[in-house]
Amino acid sequence: MAETVTTTGDANTGRQSRSGKDTLLDARGLTKRFGDILANDRVDLVINRGEIHALLGENGAGKSTLVKMFYGSLEPDGGEILWQGHRVDIGNPAAARDLGIGMVFQHFSLFEALSVVENIALALPNPGRMSDLSNRIQTVSRDYGLPLNPNDIVADLPVGIRQRIEIVRCLLQEPQLIIMDEPTSVLTPQEADLLFLTLERLAKEGCAVLYISHRLEEVKRICHHATILRHGQVVRECDPTKETPASLASMMVGADVASVSASSQKPVIGETRLALKNLSAKAATPFATALNNISLDLRAGEVVAIAGVAGNGQGELFDAISGEMPLAADMVVLDGKPCGNRNITWRRRQKAAFVPEERLGHGAVPGMKLSQNIVLTRHSTGDKLVNAAFVSTANAGKMEQRIKKTFDVRMSHDDPEARSLSGGNLQKFVVGRELDRKPGVLIVNQPTWGVDAGAAALIRQALIDLARSGSAVLVISQDLDEIFEIADRIAVISRGYLSEAEPTDNMNRERVGLLMAGGAEAQGEVA
Amino acid sequence: MFEAVLLTIITAATPLLIAAIGELVVERSGVLNLGVEGMMIMGAVVGFAVANQTGSGTLGVIAAIAAGMAMSALFGFLVLVLVTNQVATGLALTILGIGFSGLIGEAFIGIPGLKLPDLYIPGLSDIPFIGPVFFQQDALVYISFALVIAVAYFLFRTRLGLVLRSVGDNHGSAHALGYSVIRIRFAAVLFGGACAGLAGAYMSLAYTPQWVENMTAGRGWIALALVVFSSWLPLRVVIGAYLFGAVSVLNLHAQAVELDIPSQLLSSLPYLATILVLVLISANRRLTLVNTPACLGKPFVPDR
């Protein structure tokens, strides 16, 4: 897209016209530098009372840095923040809370070992007696339609409830501005709807919301104003209700985003490559999820997606299929061979490949070079990486070059350590490393988690292309947009039960949402 | 006879209890200080030396606490400010303590020491049997019980205790909420050092009122193990410390009556019995997991 990059000067005029007596927060020329990187470059932002203000941008555009300065967890290197017309120094989160700025974090900031009321007490300056606070929590949470039991231990609660705790904690601080960092990424569509109602109510009461999200549909639906960041600078401000998700996306990226489609090529379905038969496993730790009677046929040529809210057994299912969790032999069948009791190397030799969710630490060893990380998953799959117990650095290096080129992995110097890559680039690498093998069966958990739009499109297209070339692909994902984009069939996992995989054409968001919220479980229990 | 046995059990258990309750607070804040043995032995030698020079047991105890705190301040500076590896630093602290205490104590070997007086609690100490056992002890025994109750109350009933537990559970979140992780941990480490020093003073001023090189003989390590096996719960530390004390005392009596059991096996009994019982009571994995400080031993560097 030939979009002209608007300068900060334009944003300035936008600010001047927007700031007035209703202005709550007025940031002027905020700058933050980390080493050589300018994370925020003279950012101007105006938030008015009663406004749901979207902050958009790709990963690394500087959104989190900006809101951390509002919440006092980072100190700006330049510029100033005006709160209700007065210049303020927000030295720490307690100061932000005193001003009336609350924050709901992207990665929950809850203490798992503590109870709901203890978690909330920690965020309040004067929590008072625990029993009084418990009563207040019950009243406020019921009042906003987000009921909570104050004595539950957080570790026992599902993600949707955990977010409720964050929101109620924020509400009890009686804030005038609530900052929300990707609040819906872990919610079912129904839970998200409930959140939107709460936000609209808060806005009506005069509270302002600064809303960070990658989900442009919902930004268009609930936000009144949007500020778009790219490379640390404000590039545009707009009224999202007058835009389309596609136009918002191109403003963020600065170019058109390629759209991916599974339906453009009809799949040629072949025989079953991977079969799960009544797969069950007990929870390995008190905080893990048990798998119950999971059955699924994955056939050559198709992409099957497993939707579900985080923490419903996705990780455990992945471990069971990859061989990290040993099972009875006939629970997992690869190309007709029972292998539930076989290890991951045996399964890889059967042309299966696995990409786990956590790319740094599980998918790649942080302190090892990329070429060494390649050897770790491909040492015994006929790639000539190991000769008589010696590692062939030459072959591993060649492979690293090939993956880098095919999957556009960007790095500052040749063959760096895995930890030095940005999240998106490392994700392209760990997915690319397995795709490069042209595996017969590919299992991938959260293929594009935390990856920007351009890289996500590349990875999704590669997954579809692999399926169309005759392989079977199983994608576990929490991103419904992604699932509807690439899947031929969709199953839903809920509390360790898997629903029947149905053709994408028969599914819609509402149905998937109902299955996520326990429908899959009911189906599984009947079966 | 039974009375005497009970008395020796209390004497054997008290240093373990004091050192362990201090380390429990340290670990609840997310710091693993393996230097308990080193801080304890420094407390023992400094306590003995000061009591010997001044003739005051009280000054000896205060000096022992100060010595333990000085050692822990060194540890805290290294692991919290310079973010060194906690395991390696703790081990180094123990080695330093053992060596340095030997150097300080050289002049005091063989000198008869000063024993802390027993305090008779008026009224209570006259109760038959219970009185002599529980209410005619030296001050440190009473302090050890007061410490357990105070620590349990602090951790689970006060706001500061809640903050300390939150720092040990998730230092990133505690920092995001605006709590000073480093400062809270430093305070906890200092408290642990004070307790270890006090436990050392008990060794050289009450248990055996003299200075012998390496006289703590691994009790710091046992205190460390008790903390873990008791799932970081103060009352369970009492059970562990007294059980260990009891079995080691009974073991001495068993050796005295010359049972037909190899003495090596008898000597290992306290360890075996303590591990067995604490493993059994920590069979409730959920309770254990909820009470395990999730950030234990992990370095924290604020992103500012």
C-alpha cells in the first residue's frame, strides 16, 4: 500500500484538536531509549474521559513501553505527562494508582499461590481487614457481572476467572483510567463480550480505557479512538469505527498484509496419518489438566485445528502426541504404527515433526546457536547432521542458511544464539526448522503466538502449503481468526475433553465459543 | 530419667529450630541462602569470644546475632545487588564461615565458657514434671518458641508478611505492583542471618559452653533440609526440629545401653526418621505446591 507515512507533526495537530477540558491524560513527546533502540520516539497521546482509546501497533512498536511509563514501571527519558492538566512524575506504580491509573496486565500479574483476596489486597494501598475486603470484592464483582469467590487460590482458577480478578482488582482502586494490555487474548468469544459490556459501562460512568489489542475486529467494535504506533512513533490517529480491520492492519504494518486462505485450494484428502484413540492421561501435577478419552483422525492433505482457551489441556495433548508424555502404545498411531509408548526421536523418524508452544526454552535452547538447535531436533532423521557420533557443523550451517532464506529469519549476524532473536523471528525459525524437513505429520502448538501480522501470514501460508502437498497438519491455537483462516476441520478442547472435529464450513464463532465454554466437555462425556 | 531425656531433646532441637525458622523467612522471600552453616558457626565463635571477654552472656548473644547479620549482609549484597549465583554464593559463605571462625577461635580453644543461666518462669516452673522441662530453660529456648509464633503470625496474618510471600511467589508481579523486591529480600536475608547467628550462640553458650572448631557439625545443613521438607510452614519446622532432636538423643541412649545394632546405622537414624516423617506429612502435593516459593533461587533484575 502506498500509504504516506504521517509525521509526528500531523499527530500533534490531532492532539491539539482533541485535548480539552475532558482531557484526562496528555502525553507530550514521550521518549524512551533502551541501549541503541529508541522504543518510544516523541510520542504524543491524549486520552479523554469516557473514551475507550485503542493503542495499536505490531510487536515491538513500543505499545508496552508507552503504557509502562503511564503506569510508573518505566521512567521516560524525555517528554512529559500531564494528568488532568497538571504535569506529573509517575515514579512507581503506587504513584500511578494514587493518581487513579489502573492497569490490567497482558501476562497476568497474579500470585498463583495466594488467594483472590490476598492478590487484591496486595494492589490496594489500604486494604483494611481481610474479611471486609472479601465482602467488598463480592459486592463489586457481582455488581459488574464478574462474580468471584475471594477465598479461591489463584492456581486453581481458569484463565478467564484470573482475568476477572485483575479487572476487579483494578476496579477496587476506583481508577479514572484503566490500561488494558491484550485483555481478550485468553478469553472465549462469550467471555470477551462480557468484558466489552463492562468496558462500555465504565466508559459511560466517565472512566477512560486505554485498550491494547491485536484483534482489530474488536477494536473497531468497541473503541472510540485509535492511536497507531510504528517503530516507536505515532504514525496515525483515527476513528476505528470508520475503518475496516484490513485498513487498520495496513496502518500498523505500513503495507498491505497478505491474506491467507485455506479455501482457495481444495484439499485432496488422503489416508489417516495420525490417529488418537481414546487418549487419556492423568494430570501430572495438581495444576495440570487431565486428558479424557481424546479421539481424532488426522488425514493427509488437511489442516485440522484445535481451538480452546489457554490451560484446557493443549500443552498436555501436545506432549502426549510428541512423545514427551508416555502413554499406552495404541493411544497414538502414526501411519498405522502404534507408538504411544515410543519416544520423540522414534516418532520423528516416522516423519512426524513437532513445534511446541514455548519457542525459547522448549522449542529452542536459548544459549545455543541456531545451527546447534537444528541438530537437536533433526539429528536422527536422515539429514546427515550426525556422522558416527560427530556433529557435522558444515551441514548444520548449510541448513541454517537455507531455513533463514526460506522463512525470512532476520538476524544481526550469522548463526546467532537463539535467545538473541526477536520473538517473531525465532518463531519463524522453529517452525521453519520442522517445515524444512517436509514432514508427513506436523503438530504445531500456537504457531503464531506473539508474532506480527507479516510473519504470521508467512507461517500460516507455509502450513497450508505443507498440507496441500500431501502432509497432515495439526494446529493447536487460541487464535480463532487464525483457525478460521487455515483450518479444514476444527475441534475444540475444553478441560481435557476434545469435541468432534467438524468441517470449518459447519462451524462459526458462536459454536466454537460454546464448545470452548464447556460444550466440548459435555460432548466428550457423552461419547 | 524421662525428664532428663526430654531436657536433652529440647537442647538438641533448639539450634535447629532457630536456624530453620530464619531460613524459612529467607526462602519465603524467594532467596536460597545455603550459607546457614557458615553464619551459624560465625555466630558461635563470636558469641563465645564476646561472652568470654566481657563476661556477659547477653552481650555474647547480641554479638552472635550481629555476626550472623554481617555474614548475611555480605551474602545479600552479592546475590541481590550484584546478582551472583545464589547456590555458589551460599556455598562460599559456608566455607568462609568455617575457615574464618577457626581463625578467630584459635585463641579460645580449651577455655571453659560461660553458660547462659536458666530462667525460671514464676508459678509455671513449679508445676511437677512440666515445670522443670518447659519452664526452667535458658532464654534462647523461650525465644525459639516466640520466634516460631511471631514468624507464623507475621507471614500469614500481616500485610508485610503477605508482601514477603508475594515477592517469593512471583517477583515480576510484585515489582509491577510497585513493591521493592530487592529491599524486601534484603530484609529477609538479614533476619535469616540474625537467626543463624543466634542458633550459633546457642551452640557455644548453652549446648556445650565452650569453643570447638567446627562445632556446629552440619546443623546448618540440617536446618536447611528441615525448611524444605516442612513445605515452608513454620509449625512443621517445629515438628521436624524436635523429631530430629528426639531421635538423635534417643540414639545416644541406645548406644549407651549397647544394643546389638551397628552404631553407624544408629547414627543415621535421626536423618532417616526426619526425612521419612516429613515426606509423609508433605504427601499432600497441593499444599506443598501452594506453599513452595515459586521464585526460590531465581535472580531478579528490575527492568528499569
